[in-house]
Amino acid sequence: MQAVEFETYISDGIIHLPMDYTELKNKRVKVSLSIKDLSAGNYNKFELLNQLKKARDIGTFKLIEDSVKWQQEIWDEWE
């Protein structure tokens, strides 16, 4: 048996394999999990992406035609 170790996130019950381990796709594996205690400064990248997809799906950004121009306008409001 070969053993590998890496850190990743579980998103909606799916363990995402890092690109370095693509040869493991569609292989039968034995999984052992160690839960990492995240400090307040860390975030879950996959959860952030899921929330952005939800915002897109409900049309939060549908009125923005040019995202760069929109960001510049927002930044100008702060000055």
C-alpha cells in the first residue's frame, strides 16, 4: 500500500485532490482524516467560491456590465 499526505478542503462532502495527485482519480483509496484547527484568520476557499456562485446565481452582479469600471467607481467613492 502506498501512502500520501496533503492538505485540502472538503466541500459539499467532496475531498478535492491537489493537482500533484491526479493519478489517484478513480482509484480505490482508504481515507483517514485529521481535522485541522483553523485560526480566525483562515477561511475555506471552497466555501467562499460556493458563496460567490450563489451570489451569481441569484443575480447579485447582473447589472454590472464592466467589472473593472465598476470596481474603479467603488474605489473612487472611498477617496
